[in-house]
Amino acid sequence: MGTPAIQWTVPEEADGKLLRFFLRTYAGFSRKLLADVKFHGGEIVLNGREQKVTAVVQQGDVVEVRLPPEKQSSNITPAYVPGIEILYEDDFILLLYKPAGVVVIPTVDRSELSVASHVLKMNQEQHLPFTFHPVTRLDRGTSGIVLAARHALAHGILSTAQADGRIHRIYECAAGGGFPWSAVSVSAPIARKAGSYIKRGISCGGKEARSHFQLMERGADFSRIQAVIETGRTHQIRLHMAWLGWPLLGDGLYGQEDDDVPRLHLHARAVEFLHPYTQERFSFDAGPGFQLSR
């Protein structure tokens, strides 16, 4: 099963450089991925001829790379999952809509259907020898956009952007009662709760976490709030809202159980980033994810 070729044209700034330098600096290859291409079934072609990475490139040269096949997890069952939608796809990225109640990757029960299951099934049907590369992740109870990379090259580029804070996400959430601020920011470190695999807490010894909240709609019983996070800690929005004294509706972990609220009111609504191949600014808004009614 072959992989599609990815093509670049050498710019003036890379004229006279080694092909290795061009691929590392301009195309985003890591040292490990470049080694995988060379030794595990990939191919590097310069102006129609296979070349070693020590070849010299000139402005206007055409470089093509076929990525090696990737090892796919045998623990995850490829299957389409009801409720998951493909919002956008190309040769580098996938934007998926995840409904509340579905996990991104199964942890305890590997047979549980997940976003990973859905993507692996897609890859099978499209004859793409790639595994699942999530860039952004959501809790089981959170709905909304999941950004995934098609392959290891795109994943490496987007993961670096994520670590550098260059992938921007906007969430919507809801709390009971009249949220008292029009806008408020929280900087409170987060750490795992002792004795719990799932629960986190605010702790001086935790990792830095910063969130920004803006009131969108205030009602007598509910408030809809926009959340933007600078850091991506586990349960960050849920914890920071609870720390403010306004736990999210449906959050039995950091608030109170409520039989009248069947789901967590947290939704990853929008994402913005630079496309890993074209470097054009890419943004997508999935719209609201819940209604403020019981």
C-alpha cells in the first residue's frame, strides 16, 4: 500500500543547500522522520530522480517525498462511530466533530469505539497506511472540534505549533445562575489529585494554567460563557470555573450531580492555526454545541 507523494518547490533562500537541510528547515521533517523515510519504506525524489539527502538543491527544484507506511495499533478497533462527523479533510489535516460521550482514544477498555476507531476505519477505506494522530484532545463529556494530523509529518509540525501556543481554540461552556463577570481571567496551577487517576486540582506545585472567560449570555438560571485557554491542562476549563465558584452544568466531577442535566456543558467550538503545508491561516467554527434549557 503506497502513500501519496508530497511535493515542494525549492525557494530562493534554500538555493545551494543540502536536500537534508531543505527537508528539515523548510518542509518540517524531524530527524527521526527523515530516518524513517530513508530506511523504512519511504522515498525522496529530486526533479524526478531518487536522491540521497546529501544532494544539493537549487531554486526551482521540485522535491517529492513519499512517507513510509505507519504501524497501526492492533488494540483499537477500526469502525465508524455514530455522531462523529468530518468537518474538513485534506492530505495533511482532519477536523472532526466529536459528540459528548465519545472518547478520543480509549484508555481502559481498548475495544471501546472512539474517534481513533473512526479515523482508522476511514484510513482503511481510503487505502492510507497511516495511524491516528490527534493534535487536540477532548474529555469524554466535551463535544466539538478535534484537530488531527493525517500522518507523522503533519503531526510533528502541528505538535510544535501546539507546544508554542500557536493553535488557538475557543470553547463555550455554561454555568448555573447569573455569572457575575463580563470578563475574567484565571491563572491557577493544576496538578493530579493524590490517589485519583482522573481528578485534578488547583495546587501550588502544579503546572501553570491560564484561562480567559467572557460572558456571552446571562439568564436567570444559566449563563453561556466563552472560554479561551493559553495552556492545555487536563480539565483546565472545568477546574478554573469551579475554582471561581461557578462549576459547569453537568460536571459531577467538580460540581454537583444533577439528574436534570444529562451532559457536561462544555463545547470546543472553534480552532485557528497555520496549515502545516500551505502555511495559510486556517480557521473553523463548528457553531454552538448545546441549548440552555432543561
